[in-house]
Amino acid sequence: MPGSPSVRSAPTRVATTLLLAGFVAVPALVRAQAPRGAVAPVAAGAKLRIIAFGAHPDDCELDEAGIGAKFAAQGHAFKCVAVTNGDIGHWGTAGGPLALRRHAEAEKAARILGIESQVLDNHDGELMVTLENRKTIARLIREWKADVVISHRPNDYHPDHRYTGVLVMDAAYMVQVPFFDPDVPPLTRNPVFLFSEDRFQKPNPFSGDIVVGIDDVIDKKLAVVEAMESQFYEGGCCDLPPGGLPTDAAGKEARRKEVRDRFTKRFASTADRFRAKLDEEYGPERGAAVKYAEAFEVCEYGRQPSKEEIRHLFPFFGQ
Ligand SMILES: [Zn+2]
């Protein structure tokens, strides 16, 4: 039977024998790398490169817009990647036109924050954990030369969130393995992998290992919420306001305020939830004053940063 592993052609047998005997050169593409020793932590003052993966165009922005704006303001490189195109994320429209609209909203959010944005053309609601998708994620992390990678925890509520989390976890460690997908050079240091905040309790609740105050950029984050109007103002897939969308100016303004107030409360609730961590990081006086925050859990599969290195990777806490 053609292709049967038990029937190997003579030329293949010869090539295999020569390869095993060391007579055939290994292609340059898969040339072995020199062994690497211990990796130095990120130093204070280094220019940082952060890449954050959300399942849909709005997830990275909701979870990381604050730190994205803060990193960008300090000259660091921050990128949001939506792993699906969001093409079913609306109650009244779907498909290509919605994907284009959501791509435009992600671009607008990136301009507000001063960061980069990319939307992968996977259908919303259909993301799968495949080798192809793992390679895509690993390539993006390598090409960005990431110091820090952020994604969902794998026990999030939405299948696309869970599988984005799994795909990013599956790329952790592998991004530095030279012969995994060797057409993109491996990273010389396993990045620090983080999970963005959620409220799910099983099998274990989110741990706020790093919590960043975002009061100085809260207006930008709320502007991003407003810019992603298909999701928040219009209600996304499942939250069309009772009575439909307003058509008069007063009604539209009331709806905008309702959305703004809801997210203002949400971003404040993170600061209250992790007040003790804020006190530890900023000191009790400054920690108590933080109104809005974003929180992150350290994933065990990436490099494990010391407390000192966390302060280099998140240069926002002061002395
Ligand atoms: Zn989502």
C-alpha cells in the first residue's frame, strides 16, 4: 500500500542509513544551537516587550488596556492579539461584516493606547487546540521577542477563552526549544507567562500575584470601552438593552453613561479585591489610594520571576 510505513523504498533506506551514519549534512534550517547556560533576569531599566492574547477583539483590551497604556507611555512595546475575529459576537449581525467592524474597533483601541494590535482570522466560537494553532501562537511570541506573555486561565467560562489559555500555555517553554517549528528563531529566554484576572473559582480561584494601579490611564481605558461599541454600547452577542438601542440623543447619552459606569465599577472592584497586594507593592499609603487596577497571576510554565524581577518587569511601583 503506498505510504505504508512497513514498505520503505530503497532510496529512503539508503538516505536513512547515511543520515544515521553521519554522512548526510543536517539542513541549515534545523542546525543545532550551542547549549545555553543560566539565563539572567530582566534588568532594571530594560526596554520591555509584552504580548497579550485574548480570545476575542475586546478581551485583551478589557484585561490589559491599563498596563498597555502605561508600558507604551514609558516607551516599552505592547501588543494585543485577538485569537479569533469575533465574527459571531453580536446579537444582530455576524460574519465578515462583523469581523471587519471588530477589527476596526481593535485598531481604534490600539491607537488610543499607543500599542500594537493583531486579530487572527479564526472564527469566533470555533477555536480549537491544534498543533497548527500552537505553532501560530509560538511564532507570534518569538517574533515579538516577548519578555512577558499574558492570556486567559484555562478554566475561563468561554471555550475560546479556555483554548486560548491552553494554546498559550502549550507555547510556554516550547518557544525556546530550537527544533520546535525551527523556521522562526527560538527565544533565548523563556518569557514570564501571566494569566489575566477572572472570577472563576473551580478548580482554583485566580491569584493576584501582580496588581497594577491604573488610575493615571483610566480615562484611556474607558475610552477603549467606548470605542468597542459593538461589544459594550450595543451589547455584544447577548446583552441587547431591554427595549432595544436608543434612537434619540438623550437615550444614547444615557446608554453611554450606563456602560461607562458599569466598567468604572468593574475596574475599581479589582483594586478592592487585591487591596492587600496593592499595599504590599506600593506601600500602605499609596496602595490604599489606588482606585482602579489590573491583576495578573504568574503561570507555572513560564520563567518564575523573583520579587525584584517583577519590579523590573512592571516598572510602576516606585521605590
Ligand atoms: Zn472573549
